[in-house]
Amino acid sequence: MLLFQKRFHEGLVSGKVSLTFRRWDKPHVKVGGRYRCHPIGVLEVDRVERVRVAAISAREARAAGFASLEELLAYMAVALDAEVWKITLHHGGDGDRVSLALEDQLGPDDVAQIAAKLARLDGRKPWTAATLAAIRRRPRVAASKLAATLGRETLPFKVDVRKLKKLGLTQSFEVGYEISPRGRAFLAASRRRRIKR
């Protein structure tokens, strides 16, 4: 996940903000990575490089969402001879269904609707419960390994996980998946319903 203050969100979505500078000891992102940024969706990293603070230009400060170089320097509060990470990025849309995935306040009607949609996905050969269980047991494990535990081929498995993601039940990461807050709330509610029966 990449965190940004709310004031930068609009610029990130529009593309006006395409840089960020971070005072990390080592990079927490890598080129090609897709990272969640609540609530605007996904950010994709295009370039990661180490730069001296003194080398940052006014144009780069504006690309990072600041009105001036002075404002950026005051915000970072580091010495000019220090080094920081310069991250070039762009908005990657809401492909991970971030907003829906974070909605974890589910009423009985919500749970029933999700259950009905899963039943339709299952059809004559149920797979949704086993897939959700595999992701819950082994978060952020490569899709190929997860598919193998279910005796499935990787590509069809990934297609099915995307169906679960559209319902907001899972989230994708650079490697593997996790059950989303919405998915966890649904699974917990489903367990309570079974216990009551």
C-alpha cells in the first residue's frame, strides 16, 4: 500500500501528480508494482531512483503536488545533502475494486446477495468456497502455487479469482491475493449463519 495525504488524491487520479519523494532506508516499492492507495484505487510504479535532495528541481516539486520547491523541502524536512527515493508513478484505475473491497459493514441483505452471486458463479461445479479458503489460508502466495493446491491450472484459477475480486471479496497484490475486509466480513457472517442453523 502507498499512503498519500488527501490533498494529493485528485492530482494522482488526474495525472498532475506523477512523482513522490520518500525518506525510506530502502525502497518499499519496485518498478511495475501495483499498490493500493485508499480510496482512489491503484498506483503503478514506473521508476525508482535514489536522488540527492539538492538535485530536486522546482518542476519535480510541482510534479509531486507541491506549489514550489521550497514547500516540498519544508515538507520533507531533510538536509540538502541527504538522499531520498524518487518514485515515478501513475494512477492505474480501480482495477482492484479498492472501495468496494473495503466496505465491511454488511447487513443480512448484503450477505444474502453475495451468497446468491457466489452460488450463481458456482453453477454445477462449486469452486468459490474452496478458492476463498485457499486464499485465506495462504495470503500473498503466487497464483500458480495456490492453483496447484486445488488441483487446478493457473490461468483458469486466476480468471476465477478476478470474478471474486469484482464482488469485492479479494484483493490482488504484486504476488498473490488476500481476502479483503469485505470478504472477511462476509465469511464471518456466513459462519455465524451456519452455526445458528
